[in-house]
Amino acid sequence: MRDAQPKAIQLADYRAPAYEVTDTHLRFELHDGYTLVHSNLSLKQNGDETELLLNGQDLELISIKLDGKLLSEADYTTAEEALILSGLGASHTLEMTTRIYPEKNTALEGLYRSGGMYCTQCEAEGFRRITYYPDRPDVMSVFTTEIIADAARYPVLLSNGNPVSEKIEDGKKHVVWHDPHKKPAYLFALVAGDLQVRDDHFTTCSGREVLLRIFVEPQNVDKTEYALDALKRSMRWDEEVYGREYDLDIFMIVAVDDFNMGAMENKGLNIFNSSCVLANPATATDAAYQRIEAIVAHEYFHNWSGNRVTCRDWFQLSLKEGFTVFRDAGFSADMNSATVKRIEDATMLRTVQFAEDGGPMAHPVQPDSYIEISNFYTVTIYEKGAEVVGMLHKILGEEGFRKGSDLYFERHDGQAVTINEFVQAMEDANDVDLTQFRLWYKQSGTPVVEVLTQYDHAAERLTLNLRQYTPDTPGQTDKKPLWIPVQLGLIGHDGEDMEVRPDQPDFWTEDSQVLHFREAEQTFSFGGVVEEPVVSLFRDFSAPVRIHYQHSQSALRFMLQHDSDGFNRWDAGQQLMLHWIELAEKGRFKFTQDDIDALHTVINDVELDPAMVAYLLALPSESYIAESRPQYDPVAIHKAREQVMAALADTLSDDFKACYQRLNVSGDYQPVPEDMARRSLKNLALSYWAKADAEGVEAARLQFSSADNMTDQMAALRTLVAHGNQAEAEQALAEFYTQWQQDSLVVNQWLTVQCGSSKLGTPAHIRQLLEHEAFDWRNPNKVRSVIGAFANQALCHFHGADGEGYKLLADAVTRLNESNPQIASRLLTPLTRWKRLVPNQSQMMKSELQRIMDHGSLSKDVYEVVSKSLM
Ligand code: PHE
Ligand code: ZN
């Protein structure tokens, strides 16, 4: 909690550390109620600065010794959350003892307890809650860690690196770990508990054996197989695609129930939110399996992009996160359908990231200031950061990109570097000038590209006029033109791609079919275009921009059926649907025969990947629709979308029924791409069928009670909640709870289905669930399943006319502000969008923000978001 207004940290103020910590020895004594942390640091001066700043937060300092001499309070100064030693020399040994209280740590940063175990979370600035230390990523040290705890209750004691020794004395277990790779404190980890382990092995490309271990609470041992499998595939993939080999003899994963984020890449000891690692067919959906595959890969890939080469400071966060998301997306694309993965990622970007760009927290991929770094683990840093790396990939090509990443890893191994050094490596390896491209890291906001096309039949010429601008964002105006890769196709009337030959060859990369759009306005022309083509722009979502181009309805239907680029095929369908929903809102929606024919072709296309068919037939989400408009009315959007959904369901109900019956085959559940694809289309068909027809609800009822896997059971439950009558929905929910109440991860899904539902997710129902035995304010997953699902998915209730939804969210934020500021601040996001809502809603949202502000004693996390939102 703060007293004065917290100060912003500026990138421009960066200074190299005065001292390095060459070696860090830690000893943890875990006692009931408190923990003692002894540290022994070897300090080495960097330049001529003689002052050492050690960060520390909520610590009780018991003793401090410099070169063996006990210091008194007169020998150092204490500042806010820091301890400063001055007048130091070239090298010293510093020893300290601090007392901390993991039992009382509800913020889940530093050392804390989750259930019966201890664990740590140190990124970004959690290590300072363990001991005084230069807690900044450019201070890299070799860590040796001793842990002492009750041998009976904490038989498993883990830290980074390799185990060195282990003994039991007087009922206490002592273990020592040594990590030979130097690392910043944010990658430190410790775990203690009564855990079960499942082991496996991996042989690296150079023939080294690596022991793979997953540690879980005993009841979860049967949920570890898939993560191990995903881990082995990730290790192989990183060798093959990036030439990166693992560098320790052991790699460990631990699952914990109370965790603020998804997972953490601590060196050799990844710690996972149990929802992102545990799965078996009965309890986890296909979506959960895919998330686990992606996150296991993501954390593993950080071993190179993040750990071996780390960030100089937190303004460089996207250096590791953007790149690593790009890498895990490549992995998921290779393991599953690349097009479907692209659709999912683009959807995420266009809904969540574009909304962030349009709100008060808009920031560049490389921000230049922050109040609380935890607030900057955002979709902009992660997902837009990944898109920017993806554009480099498009511009340089597969081979050029690999040359650049090889050079980057080789040049900076063991260093803490900046985003600029990443781009520099790409430049040097490819002999290109990326000066203009760097603007993608510095400029915030979503660029808009306006497109005009003109076709001259007599001259057989196509002209393409492109204009770009990036709207102002808080603190940033007058943006410069960006280097935008436009992947382009011209489709002839036979549905085939025509040859693309621009008259400006310097701006065209033949291999990737990319047009380099680099000025505020640029005109490209194409000769030898014998017929008027349909212009397919930004194929594969080649740049994270908003496109203003009015395709005709018939061109969209044509693309939906013929575009060779799967992404644009899907996108054409989405644009058609957006148009229908707009018409519905104006009371003028009716299907044309052409629409129906186009949909028929899609649903009956048995050649196409069923996962792709499912996406082609799914309506854009309410938040996606909202994000496509400058101002929106969520209730009106909901009604219009429901109307179109009903029409689609009615019109194609026989097809959906047939589709469901064709795909509803029995057989053992397997989390493999083909089966997941089939289930996704089957369950989409079921939901439309149930929307249209009582017979479909009956099928859902049957599937619900006979399913042998969570994908089918959950899909049926969702369908019953959405399209069954109230009694059917309630009965299914009650049965589900009785069946699964012992499994907390399944109960979370049960909460989400209700809280995110446009039928059940009313503020009154949410308040009831907050009192339910299954709910727990201290567990972030529970909070997300109830309040997060409500505010982000049940939009028509969250934005209900009486403002009760906003009030509920503000109450939750105020309540969590003290106990878990990170979660409180993240939950706030939907309220920060107030300027985009219709006036009534907008006013009510703003007053709830004001109410939080007036609450006083706000954490830095919440203060930053609320104060920026009210500006
Ligand atoms: N660095 C973690 C990741 O991969 C995210 C994280 C950040 C986890 C902060 C915990 C705390 O992506
Ligand atoms: Zn990450």
C-alpha cells in the first residue's frame, strides 16, 4: 500500500548497475509461520560508482554483515523499499538474514504457500520480497541454494539447476541445489512440499540424457502425461527449428493451484498454474489440452529466449515475451492446423489487443514508462510483440529470420540485452536496414490501412492505392508511417490465384508474396491482369492493422468459398456475418439465397479440415463485434447476434443435424489434432441444432450424460445452458457439480459456464456464486472463473442497464486491492473501456472507477490503471 502518489519509472533513466553479484548463496529455513533467509553475495564493482542499492519489500532485516563485519543502522541508509550501502570498493562479501512470512503472503509474489506447499514467483519484482538484493534483470549471478525443512511434511525440496547434496538431520531435510548458468533473480525458484513425481527422459540432439520430472500433489498424478509429451515435442522442435539444445541434466515442472499467471520459466524449474499443465480426458477439454501444449512449449522455449539471453530492464519485456509467443505459435501451428492457429491468434489480437490500443492503458511494444511493471504483462507486450516478430519473419523470409535468430543467440548468450539488439542481429545477418521497422516497437496504437482499388479492363491494369495512419494514443501523437508487409493475392473468376507482378519490384518479395507498404500513401500497379480480380489483402493476417476496404457482398461470398488463403477465407465469412448483424440491429436482416448457398457449401465441404469448417460457421463474438465499432451498445449487439444465430440455426438445421450425426462417432478419446477437429465441428453443429430444435436439445442431454470425456460433456453442458430451458440447464449444472465437486479445476469450468453465460450470468447469480462453497477469493483461478468470466463474456449482463454489473466488478476490485493487487488490477480491464460505450453505460462505468479511486490506499497496480483510466 502506498501513502504518496507512486512515481513512474522511465526507460530514459536507465543506468547500468554499480555492482555485479558474481555469486549468490542462499539458505532457506522453512519454519511454521515464518521463514529465515540467509544470503551471501559476492559483489564486484562495475564502473566507478560506489553506491549499491538493494531492493527489499515487506522484509524483516535481522542482520547484515559486510566482509564479515556486522553493520549497524548507521552503516547503511534505508529508502522506500530499498537498502543502500555507500562508499564501497572494488569487491565485497555481503551477508544478510531476513525473516519473511510466506503464510501471510496473499499477493502470491515472492515466497508463499499454496495449499500444503511452498512456492515462489519472482518475475518481475518478487525476489525483493525474499531478501535484499539488486532485483533487476541485468544483474546476473550464479545461484547456490540450500533448503532446510521438516522432512516428513516437505520431503520434496526443489530449486534451480542440479541437485548437489541431500541429508536428513534431526527430522529436518537439507538439500543443496546449484545452477551453473548465471541468471537474474527473477528466474530464481524454490518449491517445498509433499509432492508426487512422474519422470521421463529426453535425449538431446548431441546425445545428452535429460531427466524430465513433473511434480504434483498426489491426487493429480494421473494428469501429468500430456504435459510430459508436449515437453518432449517442444524440446525436439526447438532443436530442429531453431537449433537450440537444452543445457542442464534435469528439467522440472511443478503444478501449483494458487498462481497469478499461467506459468513461469524459472531456470530448470518451471512453475505452472495447475490449470495450464494438468489434464486427463475425463477432466480437461480439447481447448485445455491445446493450451497446455502451447504453455509448456512457451515456458520451455524461454530457456533460450529469456533465460540464456535475457532482458536488460523491464521495458524490454517483449524481447523475451514477444519472441517466445512467436516461437510457441510456430510450434502449435506445426503440431496442429496452422490456419486455425492463425485465426485464433488474429481473433485474440483484434478483440483484446486492439481494445487495449483504443483504451487508456495503450502502450508501445517497448513502453517508455510505467508505474507498476506487473501491469505491463499485456496483450500488447505478448501478442502484438509476437506479431511484430512475425512481420520480421515475413520480411526476411524463413531462412533470413533463422540466420538472424542464430546470430542473436550466439552474440548475446549469457547477456541481458535490449529489443534493439534483437533487431540489430536481424539486420546484421541479412544486411537490411530496419530503421523504419523499429517504429513498430515505439509507436502505440493500431494502424489503419485504407485501400482503394481500380481496374482498367482495356489496359489490363490493376491499381492499388494504400493509405496508412495511426490514431493518437495517450501521450503519443503525430505518428510516422510504418513498414507494413501486405501479403497479397489476386483471385480470378475461376477461383484460382493469378500471377502478381507489381510495376514496383523493389517493393515486392516474390517468395512470400509480400508488398512492402512503407509510406503514408503509396500506389502500386499491376500489369497483365486480364480480368478484374478479387483482391485478397493481408493474407495470413500479415500485419496487425485495421483494414478499411469495402469488398462487395458477392466478393466476400466468393472469397469464403475460394480464397486459397485459409485465413482470408475465414475473414471473408466474418465480414459477411458482421454485416448481417449490423442489418439485424437495424431491423433489416434477412438471408439471401446466395448467403444460404455459400453457407451450404461450407458446411457440406467434407474435404476441408473440420476445425476450419467450425470456425467458418461460428459467428464473431460479441467483443469482436464491439471492437469493430467506434462506440457500442453491448445489449443491442447481443440481441442482433442472437437473431442472426437463430436464423442461421433455422436455415441450416437439417445440415447441422446431419453434420452432428455424421461426426458423433464413438471411440477412445485422444487429444490428437484430427479428433479435436472433428469434435469441434460436431459440438458446434450440436449447439446450432439445439438452438433451432428441441430434438437438438435432447441430443445434447444424451451427450451430456453419456460423454466419456470433458470436451463432449462440457460442450453439451454449454449447449444446455445456452439453448435448453431453465429447468434443463439447472438440472445439468446440478448433476455436473455433484459429479465433479472434488476436482477444483473442473469446478472452475463449471463456474465459468454459468458466469460467462448470457442467460445465467446475471449480477444476482454471480453474487450468489461468490458465497458458494466452491468459491475462494484467495485463489486467482476461482476469481477469474467467476468475476473474470462475468465481466468479459456475459457482456449483456455486465453492461446491464441498472449498472449492477459495474458495481459488482468495482466491489471485487476494491476487495482484492489489498490481498492480491495484481489480480485486482487485471480484473479492472473491462471498466477501463468506458469511453467506448454508449453514454448511459459510459457514465455509470466512470463513476465506478471514481468510486475505486476514492477508496484510497490503493495498491500501485490498481492506482495506475484507475488513474490512467480517469485521465
Ligand atoms: N514470464 C511468464 C511467462 O511466460 C509470465 C509471468 C509473468 C508469470 C509474471 C508470472 C509472473 O510468460
Ligand atoms: Zn513468457
